Amino acid sequence: MCRPKRRLSECRRGNGREMASPGEVRPRRLVILPIFNEEAMLEKVLTDLLPRVDLAIAVNDASTDRTREILEEWRRRTGKLIIVNCRRNAGASTALRKGYLLVAYLLEQGKISPDDLVVEMDADGQHDPRYLTILCDHYQTRANEVDVVLGRRDFRVYPKYKIFGNWLLTSAASVLGGMRYRDVESNFRVMPAKHFADLLRWYGGYRYSGAFEVGIILGRLGFRTDNSVLIDVPLYRHGAGWLDGFHVLWMGLRAWGRMIFRRPVSDNEKLLEETIAETSFPEENNVL
């Protein structure tokens, strides 16, 4: 991982907290939230989510509504939010990548622990925050047996063509990653912070490819994923279309090819510097 010119300590002017003493309870719980134009749902999601986590990384993908203002208000109010206000819209998978980079950076800087749990979830209401606790607890009960816990969605509210498409992508990820999945596209994932540096070596990310790519990469890295926990989906949101399915498959094949031919991505350092420049850290000395 690179060391950008603008370090976290410089951004926060000495308000950071170093890694805790061995006696402190571990692991802490962090969440990555990619967000685009979610003003209608964001207040409710944050209300339900923030009491369950120690820190949230909200990646605002150049929203044009009130998302930025809502996030800033909650950052000041809670001291639990790191906000990335992207200068341009680059899609959900790039937003996730920026969140991954910040996790790896915070770990490198000693601001979080290798065993702190990092959760990925959507901010559009499809992921119920109460399952964050369930998934983290499940991981901790199986920490000696698995490396990752990935929620498996209940598809009752999904149209049949979406269920079929998910089955195709899940089957493809299982073959390419060498890991049997039941719902690779869930994107409600828990894993320790220490795994993100390995993931970032191979992850590209384009539009909606994130969950598919990550599933393949983690499988090929040999990380054991538990994809058994069933999660209820409160609502279905229209998003990716059939053309996006081809993009997802293509990006997954590219990630697989990078790993086969040992050609890691080369722009992580540049993207991290961009991300740090876009980031506002908590003002209060109660998180990091």
C-alpha cells in the first residue's frame, strides 16, 4: 500500500487514536457504504446503522441530491463517519474500491486493527442494518473456520429474470473462483481488515462488477467464504440491466485473468491519493 503525501494524521491534526492496547475489546466493527442519490433512504439507514458500528466509511459517488449535506450533518453529530465526496461519478464498484483503499490505509497507519471487522452493505434500503450484527456475530462464532461471511438474500421480492441472472453469475463465480457460492451478488459481506490489501492487488471494479469480482478474487486467494446466512430483503430496487450483466461477467473474467497471469492492478497508489484528497475524517477524538 502506498503512503500518500497527505497522511491521516495531517488531515486530522493529531486527533487520531493509535491502535488500542492489548486489553481493549476487539474486534471493532466498520462499514463501507457506497452511496449515490440516496437522500430518501439515507437518514433511516444511518439511524439504524450507526449504533451498530464503531466507524462508517461513506463513499458519496458524486450525488446530485442532498446526500452530501445529510452525510456532513451526521459526521458532525456522531463523529463516526469518514466521508469520501467523489469529484466525479464512477459507479458503485469504484466507490467500493475507494472504501477498500481507505480500510487498507487506516490499517497501515495503525488506526484500526488487522482483526477489526469490515462490512460492505448498500445504502439504498435493500440491506437491513440489523443483519450487520447477525453477520458479524456469525463470523466471530466461525472465525477459526472461515475468512469471510457473505449474506445470502431471500429473493421473494425479486423478479424471475433477476433470480435467473443471479444464478448464472453465482455459478460462474463459483467456477472461476473455485469456491461454491449460493448468492455471490449479495454484497453484504463481512471480513477482517487484514484481507483488503490482498484483495486490492487484483480488484478493478466497473459499474456493478464489484460483488462478482470480489467473489472470484477471494476464492482464488483461498479465502473460505460462508455464504449460508439467509437475509431478508425489505425492498427491490431496479438497478443493473442485462447489458450490465455482460460488463459484470467481462470484469470478472479480467480479474480472473489478472490472477492467472500474475498481473496485479497498477493504479492503487494514484487512486488512494485521489481518495484521501476527497475525504473528510471525523472531527471528534472518539473513533480513530
